[in-house]
Amino acid sequence: MYHGQIKIFAQSATPRLHYIAGLIFGNILGSDWKIITDKRDTGDDPVINYSSEAISGSLRMKPHPLLYEDCIKPVGLTAGEWEGIPAFFMTDQDADIPFDIFAASFYLVSRYEEYVTFKPDKHGRFPATSSFAFRNGFLRIPVVDLWAKELAKMLTLNYPGPAFRNDGYNALLTIDSDQPFAYLGRNLIRTAGGLIHDIVTKAGNAGERFRVLTNKSKDPFDVFNYIISNIEATGTDARFFFPAGRYTKYDKNPLWRNSAYRGLIKTISSKFKSGFHPSYYASDNYAVLEQELGRLGSIMERDVTISRFHFLRLKFPVSYNILEKAGIEEDYSMGFPDEPGFRAGIARPFLFYDLAEERQTGLRIVPLMVMDATLYQYKKLDEHAAEKVITGIISETRKAGGLFVSLWHNTSLTENSEWEGWRKLFEKMLTIQQP
């Protein structure tokens, strides 16, 4: 490991530049770094010249204005390529590095484009199809990690001494329990209404519902033993997320006071790190989110510090602001519901940068790459086509030395004919994703 410093000469050590330099050199490459604004401070260390000035012996990269600004506005982007990797913010073909790695990385990781006016989907979300990465064909490539690694190669080739950390690939399975039970956990009115509805319209379901409610059959959505047995058989690292909101058009979870539901949460959270699944209407409402978080904490009998929003209903910066205010330390919502890939262009956890307040926060973001509902419901893929997508994303994450994070729901792992074949895909993924 190189024990000196990588020096970044810049006209100003802005909060944006400081944040992205820390992510690239500290988080990804594991090296010591420093921003300098006086050329006399270069010393004998490797120098990245992030300015329009001339510095002998430095690696020159012409800056785009983005990191020297403190406003949010539409940005004109120029797509290109560097070392076979898609790139943008192309600045100077005569420079050692022909595009602004720092600005491009910051643009993706901060989710800058999601602060600017966009056409939301029906749930108020930023669609993947509106992202610059999707429109330019690199949403499924963790370009920020790859740019950092190429930069490290250049520094190693041009200066004696530098060596950088080479993180090993890993994988994490996450389970959202939006609807842990098909029939259990409902109040008397909903139970009676459901039974009458089944009798009138679906005679087969009425019998199944009655058998479950009288403890003669297991609830068809309760497949947690199956999930856990596969996790334990493969030694997979896993997280579970549970809702505690009220029943709405978009929230179908059981009553948080229900004994069966509370028992399930306590059992799973005693074995696996488990977190909070804020409801559909909690993504921009602190009062609702705080109430639901308190309910879940009372069930687990501990502080709950990790979360993922229902429907991946993430709004910048309000959703992360209220998580931070509520004491959440780590969030797993950073993925697009409509497309697989790298929403923030990166394949590893990172700290959230609040553009509205121009500050690095303490909230750790764990990016999500693949969700079962994305592949089946949005992309309309069968399990064979879905396997190719998953394998491709895993391959890209391996190249980056990143963390492959998948999201599955217990309802997609039932033996229901609608999801036929997806259990086999789930089991295969747990095998092929292994480090």
C-alpha cells in the first residue's frame, strides 16, 4: 500500500469535490488523498492537476464547472468513451484524462438528474428510462467503480510507489415482506369480507382461506422457512424488511399488532439483520414514517437502523432527509423499479450527498441492482431471460469488485403457478452469486 498521498490540485476545495475525492480515493481505492490549492504543496507525491494551469509531471484532467457550483440546474451532457468504458463530461482530448471523472462520478452518485424537473411515473418516481445512463446504454455498468480503477492504473504506471486496495466481490440478498400472509393478520372486517368475496367469486380460495384461518393449512405466502433454508444452505448474507403501516390501496401488510405477524418479525429478526419497510405514503411524510418506525421497533424490541421504501418510492432529497431525521443509518432503496442496473452508477455502499444543503450526510446508501418484480412485472421476462440479466449484472459487479444486491419478495417465491420457475431461478442465483 502506498503510504504517501495522492494530491489533487484544484482552484478550490469545494464540498462537492471533497465528497467525490473521498468516495473515489478513500471508499473505492483505499488510498490517502488531499486537495491542494497551492502548487507549492505538490511535493514528491503523485498529482492530479484538476485545473487549467500547467503543472510539470502531473496527470492533467480539465474540470467541468459542476463541482465548483453550488446550485442545481439542467446540465448539458456530452457522451463519449474512455478506455473502452462509457464516459461523459468530455472536456479535453489532449489532456491525460479526456473527461472529468470527478464531475461525472458526482453527477451519478449524487443523483443530480433526479433533482432537476422530470416527468414522474404514476407513483411519482423518477423512471429509469429518463436517466442519462439508460438513454446512453450504460445503466447495467458500474462506471464509477471502473473509472476509479482505470485512474488507479494510470497513477500506478506514471508514478513509483502507488498501490491501491483491490476490493473483493461480494453478494447480499434482501427480502421485502410486503405481504407476508395471504389470509392471516387481517382484522375481522377484512377477513369476513375476503371470505365472502372468495365464496362469491373464487370458490377454491374460500376453502384455502378457511383451512388457513382454522390452522389446518399453512398460509400460502408464508414461505419464510423455504427462504431461510436456502440462505443457510448457501451461506448467503441476507437482510429482511418489514412494514408497519396501515392498510391502503398500495400497502397490503398485516396489522402491526397481529400476533402471527409480530411472531414472524421476532423470529426472523433474531436470526438475520432486519429493517424497516416504510409504507407507500411514508416516503415524503416524516410523521407517518416516524410512527411506523416506532411500531416496528416495539416489535423487535430494539432500535431499527436500516430501511427500504415500499415501491422503491424514493424522492430526492426529502426521502433521505426524513430517514436521517428518524435515526436510520443505512438505506437499501437505491435501485430503479422499472430497469435492472446501477441507478447511481456504482456497485458499492456510499454516503448520501444532499445537494439541496450541499453536504455529505452520515446516511449510508446500499445500491440495489436487481429486483424480481422488475424482471417479471416491468420487463415481462420469463425465468430464463431473467437469469441472463441477473448473470450479466453479477458479472459486471464482479469486475468492479463490488457488492451485488438483489431484492426478492416472499410472494414471488411461493409455489403459485404465476411465479412458476422462479424458485429455481432464486436457488440458482444464490449459487452463482457466491464470491
